[in-house]
Amino acid sequence: SWTPASFIEQTVASLKEQLGNDKVVMALSGGVDSSVAAMLLHRAIGSNLYCIFVDNGLLRKNEFEQVLETYRGLGLNIKGVDAKQQFYDALRGISDPEAKRKAIGRTFIEIFDEEAHKIQDVKWLGQGTIYPDVIESVSVNGPSVTIKSHHNVGGLPERMKLKVIEPLRSLFKDEVREVGYALGLPKAIIGRHPFPGPGLGIRILGEVTPEKVRILQEADDIYIEALRRSGWYDKIWQAGAILLPIHSVGVMGDERTYEQVVALRAVHSTDGMTADWVHLPYELLADISNTIINRVKGVNRVVYDISSKPPATIEWE
Ligand code: XMP
């Protein structure tokens, strides 16, 4: 019968046989799937696995540094690439959600391609594709293909003449998590909420600017930390803050303010296809709202999203 240990043993053996002394390049995101796939490849070929982690400037607060450190601690041969400015430049003046996704995806491919070309004789592209992704990409369910491909590197393998290697192709998500724990990956990675590839870029409604990213990172960090402290983080599928493209009136002392609005979203789900909003306790919401309004300059109002999917998608864009 299937056990994480037997899967790891068999997969590592067959990866060794298939790859020999070949080099593999892979993009890591801090997400569960790419991390587990990388650890398997690392067990099989060690430093012949070249991992690349791109800071697109749209990650959560401190996430790039923390995740990079975790990967280094695991012994992965990983390069962190600060590409924040390139993404901000690519996003300037764009407010349509799909146009933002395309700009982010295109910029990611440019940067990854450039980094991959610096590695001599690389033959393979490693990917964290899991079984549900395989099913979805052959279904007629068009949009889900792009929705689920965290790093949409489509076209890249052909362009670079790379063969694709996907050690998790036969696994479901819960099996991936079990394998991850058995490989020694920390809960900080395995228990992490799903986070979209375009990141905060699609949680800042309308045009993305570095200043809006800073505001949203602060608000989101306060929210996520409060969920962790209260024990809610592990009970829910996904949570995050959204920066709305409107200003609302407030008062501070005897001054009138006209500042931005942050929406909080938290959902229960099993696969992201349907979702129910989470009934977080009022006291917790009150605490989060107060903290955000007191600490995050530029925000004077917080609202909570009480919409389920369908029809409301998990992301606002
Ligand atoms: P929606 O908003 O469609 O989200 O209800 C369902 C799940 O997919 C994630 N999501 C994305 N992931 N690139 C991604 O890698 C995207 O463009 C994207 N859009 C949505 C979302 O976070 C949720 O987990």
C-alpha cells in the first residue's frame, strides 16, 4: 500500500536513474507543491538541482527573506533574485486584472529565462505539477489551466529546449503534504495557505504601485498574524487582505481624513473551486480592524467579505 516513505524511496531511485548527471532548473515559490517536488529532486541529484526564487515585489511582508532562509536551511541549491522593480515597471499604468496577470507572467518568464540561461548545460525543467493539475489541464475547463499554474512557465520548456520533470504528477494534495513532512519540510511551508502566483498584484484592485504594496503588506501581515495567534490560521483554507480602489471619509482628532479601504477575506474550501466565508469571531475582527487602522498609515476603514463562492470568487480580481 501507498506510504510517503515508499513513495519517496521509489521516486528518488527513478529520478536518479532518469537524470544521471543532468542538471535541472526549477522555480520555487514557497508553495507546497514546488517545495516538495524540489526536495525530492534534491534527494536524487543534490546540487545539480538549481532552484530559483524570484522576488516579484508582490509577496507577503518579509516572505521572500523568510522562505529563502528556510530553503537554504534545507540544503537546497537556491538563488534568490530581486526583481521587484522589473515587476513594478511592467505593471505601471495597468489596471485590468487579466492584463496585470499577463504582465506579471511575462515578466516572470523573462527573469526566469535569463537566470536559467546562466546555468551551463541545463537539460531539465522541474515542476510541482500534481495530479489534479494534470486532470484539469486536459479538461475543457479553460481558465483553470492558467488559474492553477502558479508560475505559468508555459512555452518556456520549448524555448529553452528543456525536458520537463514532474515528480508529483501522480499525487493528490494531501499525499503531497504527507510526502513533504516525511522529507522534513517544516509546517511553515506545508501548512501554508494557497497564494496566487500574481500575489498581491491581484489583491490591489486597479493599478499596482510600490506604495500600495507597502500598505497592503502591512495590513495583510497584521491580519495573518492575528489569525495565527488565535489558532484560526490552521482551520481555514485561505485568507488575505485586499486593497480597494476607493477612498472613504473618516475623522482623526478633529481632522477629516480621506483614505483607503482594506477588505479582509477568509474562506473554507477543499479545492478552491467552491468556498464558504469563515465566521470569524467579532472580537477577533474588532481587534484586527483596530490594529490595522491604528498602525497602517493611509487606511481608515476595514470591511469583512461575507460572500461565498459561487458566485463570489476567492480573489477579487
Ligand atoms: P478564485 O479567485 O478563482 O481562486 O476563486 C481559486 C483559487 O485559485 C487561486 N488563484 C490563482 N492562483 N494564479 C494562481 O496561481 C492566479 O492568477 C490565480 N487566481 C486565483 C486563488 O488564490 C484560490 O486559491
